[in-house]
Amino acid sequence: MPHVQTPVTPQDHDAFLAFRRFEVYLRDVVEPAVYPDREPASVGVCLLDDPEAPPPIPGRDGFAPDLLEFTPVEPVTLWGPRWATAWFRLRANVPPRFAGRTVVARFSSGTEALVWTTVPLASPPRWTPLQGLDLNRDRVGLFPASARGGEPVELFIEAACNHPFGVTGFEWDPSEVHARWNSPTPGRLERAELAVLDTHALALRDAYAFAVGLLAECPFDSARFATLAHALARATRSLPPDPALWPAHADAVDRAAGILHDALRVPAPGSATHAVAVGHAHLDTAWLWPIRETKRKLLRTFSNQLRIIDRHPGYVFLASQAQHYAWAEELAPDLFDRIARAVREGSWEPGGAMWIEPDVNNADGESLIRQILAGTRYWESRFGDHGRQSFLYLPDTFGFGASLPQIMRLAGLSTFITNKLHWNQTNPFPHTTWLWRGIDGSTVLAHNTPGKDYNATNTPRELRRGESSHRDKDLQRHTPDGPAPGARWLQPFGFGDGGGGPTEWSIRYAQLAESCDGLPRVTLGRADTFGRDLAKDLDLAREQGREIPVWDGELYLELHRGTLTTHAAVKRANRLAEESLKAAELALACGTPNARDAARATLDHAWKLTLLNQFHDILPGSSIGWVYRDTAREHDAVLAATAGILESSADALRRRVGVTSGAIVLNTTSRPAHAVVETHGQPLLVGPVPAMGVAPLAPRTPETPARAKVAAGIATLSNNRLRATIDHRGRILALSLHNGPDLVRDAPMNQLVLYEDRPVMWDAWDIDPSYAEKPQPADAPGEWRLVHDGPARAAVELTRPLTPRSTITQRFTLDADSPRLDLVTTVEWRESHALLRALMPTGLAPGLSTLTTACHLGHLTRPTHRNTSHERARFEFPAQGWVDLSVPGLGLALMADAKFGFSHAEGVLGLSLLRAPTHPDPDADRGAHRFTYSLVPHAGDGRAAGVAHQCDLLRAPLAVLGEGPAPAGHTWAPFEVACDGHADAAVAAFKPAEPDPFNPGAQRRLILRLYERAGTPGRCTVRWNLPVRSVSPTNLLERPMDLPGFSHREHTTTLDLRPFQIVTLAADPA
């Protein structure tokens, strides 16, 4: 029922009754008339045995639906269990009375389903998806023209025992929904029939429903309400009173529809905004269902849209995740061929730029680059020029890092499109269209779709909401005839989250709103064209002297802060995968072309598994448990693949350092490193190992040993840089630099605190501001164990209870000559609705201090106060590994290997360690966890103190390859990078180039990606130790670009770096 205003006056009551009259007439008369005659079909079912087994694919491994044994069933048959697969066979003959009419099949299994068919004229027969069925569509067209009568009909339908949102209900669903989906047989064979489709009544239904929907949005006393009510009354009166007579009086039905069309075609005023409606199915790659079901959902969705495209010229469908196309290509090649044809014809838009729509906060910067590189390369390889990308589409991601504008620019993407900023909990985002400026100064055009919904259906209510929510209505449109009023905005529409996409009636709604008083002007279009037109609108605004709004830095989502912490295991596994891929690529780049070619497919697969599992409901921890069982196996596969590459590369690396046997040490960080490694449990101090380089394993004795002692329940650790004192409750009582001040002032550091964590709405997603109201210190005492007392490592271990159910073991570790105190933590976590945080009171005055936090490929400076609602809303913020609080001359950095939710208030740094939500995964995070967080006190500025490098070493420790003593050799690195002044050029990747469909020889090159991470300009020099013929700058797609200040001569490349600039170089090996 459309929302309608509450009547107040007697006139309002009359208007309300008129509205209710039309609404009831639509429901009870018009909608049933769409199917004036029906004929039951016979149905058989074959229920597959194992609900968790991969469902068979028609045409694979000899499976064919027509060879199954079917048991006859009747509506309403219940079936299950949840996640089960059932094949239904529908058989019927078209009754003679249906002759000359449009005949369709109607089927509902009470779940999602897919009709399969054989490819016409294929020999042998090949099976392909025909059309998906779900809660929003149950009709299957059978014949290209009217039926003759007597035709046999046989349909094979694969039904999955889940609804579009999985197998559970939401908290707002009625109790019968929960009861049904908690039963052993939630599936229901609800309908199986042939039916006559009255296309005249269908057109009337769409116009009538749209007019009633618009009537509900109009004030009772408005002229628009009066004219629409009058037209609805005229149309209603003009129809035969018995809808059974409508098929024989099609002209009367058409006249009624014409009356409504005329009333709806009253032109929108010139000031009306212009909505570009783009068909879309927001299909979550996993969420309340496993990836197994996503593959079936996308086949339903894609086949639906291909059939709709055939019937609606001018309609364009946008599918925005390259991974989905790859699955379709693998599972249904004939369907994929039809998609490719639609792409070439312009009715299907492969756009969005990334491999999947990832989480941004928990993935590293290189992963974001690879998302674009993998997605763009795939689309270009399949669709040629039609696959080139111009916009980044992330409608549902939970916040956007400040480096994205530069990454987009360097990948040729000019427009950023989202919807998620409408979800802000505290501060409404102030713009619809704006310029987004990143940390390096790069800007892109950005658009927050004002309809507030990526699952819209183009109802009048949704369209009016989009217009009213548009925050830049005075932005004029550029047209061939000159400036025109009415700001432009994007309206993605189609059933989504669980896929499905637009229905035909939602397309007709868009057409009815093309020029309709009371609504924005709506046209069907494409997202890439929209982006180009919007850029022209901004150019026009500049010519008119209008100030274009600019947003600097991150686009922080004031919601879903819990996704920085939930399902800690997947975040840790992703970090390990990212670092292992970087190491594997470095090893391959240092090896031979043959080795690179041999490993290319393995490396590509490992990267794509990693990118897949960065999806914005997987990596944030907001999916069901089944998803994480699959993800754990896939991350294990990534680590196995990269370990295999490193093992096979070890001999080539040994040759680089002049040895033929023994262990070697690989450094994947951007600075030379001396650090402690462990072999067979024995800590050894090694180094320096060159940046991005390798050295024989050659332990050395530290000049000043690290020391540990425990006395009277107090542990003390020291080396030549630090001294730390910890009590038997795990609290750090003193932490100081050698001969420096103690950073522990009024309260100890490492205060572990438990909080009741019961968000109002989104359990796995949210940490509500009120969580801090119920702190419970987790300060029970424990017993110390001395683990190492030098010389390379000092370590003491404390085990104690967190609660009666959960325990924690923390190993406080200080290595020789290290500025970093590591807290290697193991937790046996058995809580529910609890949040565990570590607090570090610093005593550094907020008014005098600077808070710096790592972001993708750089850092941000954040306010240290909470003066405004924006700062208060950022009570938990994301950081890529570290945060640093400093006053002139003194500071403290807090860093973590795989934790992303940080906080600061009144000089106290905080880190969220573990959560325990119960929805959608009731077992989320329960079990054993291992993670490390660290403290780095420093004098002066954190950048000069090497905080970023220490975090690199924490997240990517020196790696030992092989075993046994290594002969004397030398150190080696493929290149050396140096900068003048205070600039700091870090290495994001050194890797084999990707295959390029437009440049087949490009994959022989090596790619070096640098970024300036200190926020300081400088001149950078790369001295190549690998023999290279030439070096040239490229964009992130590894294609040539101009780079001011670049030069290369013999073995030296020089370039100018702006603060936080990303530079990619392509080297041709000699």
C-alpha cells in the first residue's frame, strides 16, 4: 500500500476515500485481470540429497535435468530443507481455448529458481539458463507469437531453498516468516500453471498503479491530486464492470489506459530535476548466502535481463562486478555470448571498474589498485573498447579512503558513484554532486545518488524522494541548446542485494515518468554517459561563476564501525594474503622470464581469490558463517600458492646473493631492515637486509642485548632504545625511550576493557556510540612466564582470565635494537555481545598534540578534539596499521598487524580487538585468536622516527626461505630507491606486468610502484641492479603516461614526487 498522508479536514477525508477506492480497485479488479484464464500444469520434483553439496550444473559432468527421475507433486507441496536444491519439471499442453492469445507459464517454488533450456539447433544439446524466478517474478514467456492451441510445454526448473535474502528473516519480518524459514520444509510449491496474459490489461495495470502511487504523494488539496483523481475515476468508469469481459473489449481497456497516460503526460515544470534511470541488480557477492548461491543468483539475474533487453529497446542494464561475468562465462558460456552481444549493441553496460565491489577500510592500497586492474583488464579482454572503464561504482561500501581519488585518476576513472553516504547516522552528507579531493590533491567528480536506494523500482514515491533529497538542485544541465534548469542525477533501479534486477513494470514506470507533473523528468540511460554529462554540467557551472563544492579527504561513513573489527580471522587472513602476494611477486620479478611465465596463472588465481574475499560483506565480517568457512579455505589456498612460488624462487634468489644453499632472508619492506627472525623457535638477529632485497641468513650478536626479568609480579624489558615495566594484570606501568621521559603519566597503558556491545540495528556491522557507557576493566591478575632473556629477544608472557569464559595470553616482546614493544596476543574468546578494546593513556595534551593515522598509501592528520558533531561521530575510525599521537619532541605510535578500528579521546589511544555479534553469524569470532599490536615511543616527529617502517616490519616481518647455514655471500636488491630532503618513497609493489589485450608484449615488463608516504615533496632516484633496457612511467593500468620531471639514463631513473604521489614505472628487462 502506498504511503498516503493523514486526512484532517472533511475535504481531506473525501480525497482519502477516493484514493482508497482506486487502490482497492487496482488490487481487486485490475491486477487479477492481467491473467484472465489459467490451466493447471502437472509437476514432478527431484530433490537432491545433500543441501551443502555443490549443485550440479546442466551440461557438466554428464548432468542433464531431463534424465532425472521426477516424483509427481501438487500445489501446495512443502519441500526443503534450507539450502536444498530441487529440480521441478512442469508439463502441460496449451488448451484449445487459449488459441490466438498470449500464453505464459507461471511457476513459484516459494524460493528462488531458474528455468533452464537447451540452445536451439545445438548438437549435441547444450543447456543454458532461460530466466530466473523469485518473489518478484513468476511469469515465463513461452512463444514469440500468439498460441495456436495444443502446443506441448515442458520446463525444467532448478529451485534453491532460500529466498532472495538467504534462509532467515530480518528482525522486522513478521513471526510467520521466521517460523517458516526455521521449519524443515520452508519451500512451497505455490503455483504451476499455464495462463493467458492480457497485454492490454497489463498496460492498464502499470498506468493505473503508477497513477495511484503518484496520487498518494500529492497533497489532498493540490490541483495535481484533483486532476489525477478525476482521470482515475474516468478510467475506472470507462471499463466494463465485469473484468471477465475485458479481453473481448480490449479497446475499452486501451481507452482507460489512454485516459491515465494523458493525465500522467502533463509536462513536468522546467525546474524539475532530470533523473537518469539505469537498470541494475545490486548482487552481493556473498552475504546472507554463500558464494555457491551467488553463482546461481547471477545466472538468474543475467538471464532475466537479457530477456527484458530483447523486449525493451532503449533499456540498458548495468552489471558492475567483473567476477560475476567470469563466473557466468565459466558456468553458462552461451549466456555469456549473449551478454557480449548485448554489450556490443549498447544495451548492457559492463562498468564499475573493480573485480568486485570491495570493502575499502580493511583492504590495503595495493589491493584497491589490483581490484581496478583485474576488473578493467577482464572487461577489456572480453569486450574490447566496450570494456573500457570511466567510473568507479561502489554503492554499498562502508566508507571510502582518502587515497581513492588519486587511484581513480591514475586508472583513467573520472567519476565516483555511491549511495552509501545517505546512511550517515549523525551528519547528513551535504552534497549530491561534488569534487572529491584526495590526500595528494587529485580530484574526481563524485555523485551520491539522491534516491537513497540502489534497489529502487521507479515508483512515484522513490522518484520524488530522489528529487527532494538532491542537495544541488540549482546545478544547471549542459545541453546542445544551451544551459537548462533541472539538476541531473542517477537513479539505479532494480531488485537487488540478492539480485534479480529490474522488472518490466519498473522500466515502464520510468517511461511513464519521462515528463510527468509532480515528478522529476526520467530518461533511461547509461552510467558512463551520465558521468560524462555530469562533468559537462560542472564545466558549465564554472563558466557561470558558481562555486563547486569540494570534499577533502576520506568519505567517512558514520555507521557500520563494527566492520573494522568483526570476524577478526578473515581480516588477518586477508592481511597475510596481501603480504604473501607482494613477496611472491617480488621473488618472481627477481627471477627469470620463464619462471614468471610458469607462475603467472597461479599468481593470477591467488590474486583473484584475495580480491574476491575483499567483498564488502565478506572482509567486513557481515556475512553468515558458511561464507567464512569457504573464505578460510580460499585464503589457505592463496598462502599455499604463494609459498610454492617462494619455494620455487629460492634458488634464483640464492644466486643473486652468491650462495647455492642454506637459508636466505627476504625483506619486502621499503627500507633496509635489521630484525629478529625465528628458526626452529630460536630468535636470531639478522641484517641489515636491503629494502626489497635478500641476504644470506647470517645471525649476529647485538651490541646491546635485550633483557627481561620478572620480580614480585612485575616484568621489565629493556634494550638500547626502550624500557618497559608491566604489572601482573598486563598493564604497562612505565614506557620510556633510553634516557627519555616516561610516556606513562596518570594511568597505565594497555588497559584491556570489555564493553557491552548491543547495537540498536545492525549487529555485525555497528558499534553504537552508547557502547562506552558500560566499561568493565578486564584486569584480573595472571602468572608470568619468562620466555627469552636475550641477547636477541627479551620476552615475558602473561596468561590471565578476561572473564569466567575467556582467557588471554600476552607475550610482551622487545627485540635487540628495536624501537617497538610488541604485544603478541592469544585469546580464547567465548563471549556474546561484548567488545574488547585496548586503551593507551599517553598523558599527551590533546590541545598540543597531533594525531596522524595511516591510510592507503599515505597518512591523514585527524583532529584531537571532539568539538563538532563530525568529530564526535568518528569515535571509531579506520587506519591502515598505525596511529601516532605526538607533541613537539615526543610521541607514541600504536600499531597492529591486522586490526583496523582505532580511537582517540583526551590523549588516550584505543584499539578495538574483538567483537562477538550474533547476527548474521551466531558464532562470529568465537574461538581462538592470535594477533599482535605494538607501541613505538619516539622523540620528535613520528615520520622521522620511522613509524611507518616499523609498522611495515610488524605486518611483513623478514621472511626466512630455506633451512640450514648459508655460506658467506652478499646482500642484493633489484633496485635502490633514495629521496632528497624529507620525502619518503615507499614501494607498493614490484611485480611482473599484467597481460594487456591492447598490447600483447607488455607482460614481459616489470612493474615498480612507488608512493611518497611522508607528505613531503622530493626528488627520487631509482638505481637499478637488475639489468633493464628502458624504463617508462605508466598509469595504474600499466599503460604509458606523461610524468613531469621523469628521466632515465643507463641504470638510473629520476623523478619528482609530490606529497603522497603514486608513481608506476615499467621496466623492460635486458
